[in-house]
Amino acid sequence: MTGEEGFLEGREHIPSGCAICGLIDRTGRRFSGDAAIRSISVMHDRSNGLGGGFAGYGIYPEYKDFYAFHLFFYSTDAKKQTEAYLDEYYDVINLSKIPVTRTKAITDEPLIWRYFVAPSPTKLAESQLDEQEFVVRSAIHINSTIKGAYLFSSGKNMGVFKAVGYPEDVGRFYRLDEYEGYCWTAHGRYPTNTPGWWGGSHPFALLDTTVVHNGEISSYDANRRAIEMFGYRCTLSTDTEVITYMLDYLHRRKGLSFRETAQILAAPFWFEIEHMHDREKQLATYLRTTYSSFLVTGPFSILIGFTGGLMALNDRLKLRSLVSGSKGSMTYFASEEAAIRAVEPEVENLFAPRGGEPVVVHVEGM
């Protein structure tokens, strides 16, 4: 090459946004978080050091019946206020700092604490809410009213670990090689129009649902206005947060399956619906019409973790890369095939999920 084109060769890199990966053992066998670190680290150049994170499922078997609250505190006063709230509304079974190994790669860390809790039976009865709604409202209350406190993980037998940094550094910072889970997701962030900060890193979580996302939500304002009509509050300065709340509303509160929820977030085009068979056409029309404000537009590939499973979903035009493969009882997803081969060189059944068509994997018996 000569001239300007030759000068730019090897110097200009357009990574198409963030990196995501997911690993799940369909038998429920637990494996080290080190596998997720190795997978996401292959895609280092898709991140810029402004956010990385992981979600692990099955990591707290000794506390599996309690909600694991992971919190960032940016002041001791925020911690004091939050603990007073928890003491009033929950039975706190155990609390501690989340163990970390400090490194120069991760800086400006807040206070990072973990609480295993159960709703106070008295307060739960007084609220007249079911247990999960009680926890969701607690998360919204803490994040929207206690300045400097961020509850970023609130499920049972699972946890989110995130920070500002490259994902492989974040994984080592949290010592995830010391945890074992049956499912892991990971994210390396390349923010383009929102700030890089600890609470805004992925995964985003509410109860046991987690989301990692590569792309940009051009419908964010419409989606945010729609979901906030139902009591949710978007406070974390990142567009992906709204997907998490829409998933919670559609799946938990409205009782839709994950496949039906995917058919709302990445709804088929009307011309596609016209060519469907009667029952399929009727359902697709109902979902797209009833939940039109929850249609997500813009390029995206997302991985949605939940207790007992993992779902992958692309936007309808497949404007972001996503590949899948399997080997034995393991299923893998990643932005790049190389990230899968980093942990399973002999991966089989490789394919790229089609735009708008979810791939849902379940753990046997869960």
C-alpha cells in the first residue's frame, strides 16, 4: 500500500463497539470464573478501559436462599444510610466487603460491600407486595434516593462484579478465579455517548436478570419514558439500563416467556408478520401492538442471564456481531469466534444467530 491508505494500515481500529461473552454448562456443573476472564480478554481491543464486568450464577450455594446485595458506596454517610434502611426492612444474615486484589489498573474504587438478606416478614406483610416486588422497590429506592449508594446486584445465588477498567483487569481485581458458577457473562465497554463510571459499567442487573450489551439504543428516550410509567427509575447514566427494567417488567410482572419478551424488544417487521401462520401472526401482532413502546431500535447484541439459563439476541438487522458454539454440555456466546476458541479450541456447532431471533439455553432441571 502507498499514500494515506498505507499510512493508516494497522493504526486505525474500528471495533464496532463493546465485547460480550457468555458461557453456560447445561448440566449445572459449576466452573471457575477464570474461563470468562480468558474469553473476554481475547477481545481487549473492543474495549477502551472505561468499563468491564461479569455476572456469575450459582456462585453462592451456601446462601442460595438469600438475596445477595452488591453495593457501591461513594461516602461513609451513604453506607450508613443504606445500612439503616436494610436494618429496618430486611434481616441481614451476613455482610462484608467484597474481597478484591488491588492493582494499578483499577483506580478510584468506591467502597464495595456485599449483604446477604431476606425481607423482614413484618415489613413484607405490611407492604402487601410479593417478595420479588419488595426487593425491586428497595433497589429503586436506594439508587434513586440515597446519594452515593448504588445497589447493582440483587439476585439469589448470583452476583455482578464490575468496575472502570479493562474486563480482564476487573476479573482479576474481584478474584473471580476463586468463584465457581454454572453460567458466566462478561462485558468490555467502549462507551461513545455516556460516561465511564463504576455504576454505569455492565452487566446491569435487577433481581437475577442481568444484561450485557454491545451497541447503542437509539430508542432510549422512548423506552425510558415508557418503563418509568411503571415505577422504574433510570439512574445509572447508561442506555442499557432500560433493557434490564423492560425485561423485568415483561418477564416477571407480565409473565411473558423470554422468547415472547425477545419478540417485543426485537419485534419482527410488519411485512414479516403478514407472512406468518395464523396463530403465530396473531401473537406477533398482539405483542408488537400492545408493547410498541418497548421496541428497541439501533444496533445491538445482548446476552441476558437468568437463574437457570442464558439468552442471546441481536437487533432485527443484525448490526452487531454475535456467534455461538457448543462442546459437550457447554454452550458459548461471544462477539468473536476467537473468544470462544480461547476457552474451547475444539468448539462445535458454530453459527451466527439471525437478527431478531433469540437463542435460549436452559440448565437441565432448573
